Amino acid sequence: MTAAAAGIRVLVVEDDPVAADAHALYVGRVPGFTVAGVAHSRAEAYRVLERTPVELILLDLYLPDGHGLRLLRSLRAAGHSADVIAVTSARDLAVVREGVSLGVVQYVLKPFTFATLRDRLDRYAEFRTAAGEASGQDEVDRALATLRTPQPAALPKGLSAPTLEAVTRTLRDADGGLTAAEAGTAVGISRITARRYLEHLVTEGRAARSPQYGQVGRPELQYRWLRSGR
């Protein structure tokens, strides 16, 4: 099967098994992309790449046997040319600059939603389809802008980014989870409004819900943050 027929083949490198499964599931849901393998360490990633050709690596930077950029340096030295999207919580701009010099085409900060990764993958696919000779600087700039300037994912009608950030922060900092009423009290919004934001986080794969038993009457839903990265 040719690379075109198989789609853009992706190696997911992530040490957390739950996060690795989620990232692989996300990649598999984007048309034009296929998961060629999953690795949980530098050594495992290198072994996979020795036997499996890929066009793109979804690379966690914190691995149990060394930094992800060390893996990338060794791959470049060995002649591997796969592009890389770094998936990390690292915000050190020196690391970002080093990654760019090694072929990191985009950074996705953890935690992220499926919509965020889908946008990055779609833009990467569009960038890869550019062919031929540019007619001038403007065309070169447009090609680079396709890769470098992602659009923020639109929120459902009635939800605002500042309130979503407040609910997200509250849930992320909670030990053992929160009910909608507890989240609403902490943020300063109604229980019904808090539940809409919490359900949005569940839909995006950033939170999970479960019934809270032990109370009189109908059990209340409790929400907890899915800690998918460092």
C-alpha cells in the first residue's frame, strides 16, 4: 500500500498509556491520517521507526528514558525525516526554539481537546499538499501561515471562553471531582450553567462524569478532570 493510499502515517509517542490511547484515538478520527504505531518511550519509538515508515510523529517531550528532543536529535542523525508535532505541557521557549530547529512543525499544549488536535492535523495535511513552485513571497507566506496560524475552536452557543477557563481551572484543581453545584458555587455561576460547561468538557474528552451515590434521592453527577499529561 502506498503512503497516499494509507493516509499520513502517524507514530504516537506518549509515556502515559491512557493519554497514548486517547491521542491515538484522536488521530484515527481525523480523515487522511492513520496510526502506524504507539510507543511509550524513546527506545520503543526508535524500534518502531526502524521497521515502520511514518510521515508524522506525535511526540511527548517528557519520556521515562529521556527528553523527546534527544530522540528527535538521534533520529535526524540517523536520517529520519518525519515531521513532528510536539505534545507537551512544556512552555520553555528555549525548548520550543530547539524543537523548531529539529523539525518540530507545531506544538500542542496539554491538556488539549480533539478539536484542537484535529485543527493542527488538518492544517498540517493542507501544508503537505502544497506542491510546485511558488509564484512569489505572498504564496510562500500563505503556505507557512496555513501551518503556523491555527484558528481557535469555536465554543457552543452560549458558552464563553473566560467562564470555560474558570470552570476548567476549578475542576482541574479539585481533589476527587466536583458536582455541578459545587463548581457553580466556586466560579460564581448557577448550577445549571456550570453543568453546561462541565458537559462540554466531557464531550471534548477533558473530563469524565459518574453518579455520586450515598445521598437521599436521585444520585447527583460528579465530574472529574482527566489528567492526560504533565
